[in-house]
Amino acid sequence: MTFTRKLGRSGIEVSALGMGCWAIGGPFWAGETPLGWGKVDDEESIRAIHAALDLGVNFFDTADVYGAGHSEKVLARAFAGRRSDVIIASKFSNVFDEATKQVARADASPEYIRQACEASLRRLNTEYIDLYQFHDNGYPTDKAEPVRETLEDLVKEGKIRAYGWSTDFIDRAEVFAQGKNCTAIQLQLNVLDDNAAVIAVCEKHDLAAINRGPLAMGLLSGKYTADTKPSIDDVRGEKSPEWMTYFRDGKPSPEWLSKMETVREILTSNGRTLPQGALAWLWARSEQTIPIPGFRTVEQVEENCGALQFGALTREQMQEIETFLRRS
């Protein structure tokens, strides 16, 4: 059984589970800092996307910068002849070089937003983007209105259907929420790392709460130990960016691994795997949530989609988790 959710106040119906398409972009960099998830096999990525579609998923979240444009191109290949079957979300703000795969800077000027939108439309081989998201978490609140109004114009022109902001700050979420066609906030959220303030904004304004990091950058896959070392071209590796909290010095954070072990038994109850339990927690957390776990293989997609058969955790299970993590 596949269940669905509304993409906020847009009314667009999406599968309750989306697919995060960061990893399938392959390696890209900011100087020597890796921003991708290591090498990828495009043919396996396409097989995995098709598997997700066959299992009832219709929502795919990418960004122009993932793989310096490569993720969008892979999606275009996978969706050939099936555009009407899918809801595509992409993001903008990073200026990058497709050839060198280097990210240079950020740009939120109206002129650049339009340029970035046209470039994404070309790479995705589509005439419109369903959800277009601002990809600058901490952009100054007092400068955000022109960004929002440019997105409103793109809706009027039919280039995008709706828009949102990928941010973990309530003041920024509130600015975008004032826009008629804002319909989503993408926020960091998982069972180990709650984000109550931004969830509250989403519920107040009927915005979709799209959950990045739903499996804590892979920790909640259960495949990582304290000694696991991601590759040098992986965003979780030794040269990871400062914002990477779940991994430190190229290894999983002991603190986060300990939290995971605290709730493992509840998450894996009723026949669920650990990732399936983590996704079930997100669905129970709020009616607005839409988790978007990343993937690189058919096997990962099948396991994540298996969570749809179980649905959300019970109220009792949710309370147990809050007690074990000492959040209540």
C-alpha cells in the first residue's frame, strides 16, 4: 500500500516518501572540500529511480548543484516519456562549473535565479519545475523578499508550480510563508535530531516539511560503526564541511551512534528495518512531513520504499522514543 500527502498548500499530491537525489549526482567540490557522496553508476541510478516509480514513489528532490548539474541530467534520462508521472523538486543559489565540478559562490539576485531556473529546465528536459527551492540555509532574512517575489513571478510565468526554502531558521521560513505560492520548507529532521520550531511554522502555514537528512546522513541505515571511514570524495569523509555534524574527522560521531542504539529496538519493532523505523518516526512526527532519503542503488530504494507498507509509528512508540532520548 502506498500512501500520499499533500505538498503543503499547493494541493499537489505526492507519495508520502520522496527520493533525495543528492548522492546520484556523484562527486563535486568547493576547493578541496567534497560535497558529493562519492562515485556513482548512472545506469544503476536510473534502475533505482525506475524501481522507486514502480513502488509508488512520485516525488524526487534534487538541486542544480548536485554533481554540478549531473543529478538533474540523470533524472531527465530516467523520466524520459514519464514526466507526467512525477513531481520534481529542484533548488538554486550555488554558482558552479559543470566541467570542473567546482562550486564557486552563492548568488540570490533576481537575474541569477532566472538564469539558474532556465539551466535546470534544460538539464531536466522539462517545461516546468513542480517545486523550486532556495538553497541557502542562512541567507539574511532582511534580503529574502526579492528572492520570494522573483519566485512568485516564475510561478506566474509557468516556469515553476510552487516554491520553498531549504532552511532551518524559523524567521526565514516565516518570510517565505507570506508568499502566496510558497508551499514547502525543507528542513533537517530525523528521529535523533528533532526540529520542533520549524515543524511548528510548517503546521501553522500548511507548508510541507520536506525532511533532508531523514536517515542522519546514513547513520540510521545501521551500516556504520565507530570505525567506518567514508571515501575521500564523500561529503562525510576526512575533509567534510564544517556543517557536517553526524560524521567527524571522517568517522561517524560516537554521540550520534549512541543515540541511535538507544532507540534501535523501538525502530526495528513490528518487522521494520532500522531505516524503515526512522522513516516511520518522521511520518508520525507531523502530518506535514515528507522524508526524502538518499539512494545510490536499487537495494536502498527497495528497503526505503518498504517503509510505506508499515506506515507511521504509534503514539505510544513515539512517546517511548522521546523518553529514551530524554526529550520529554
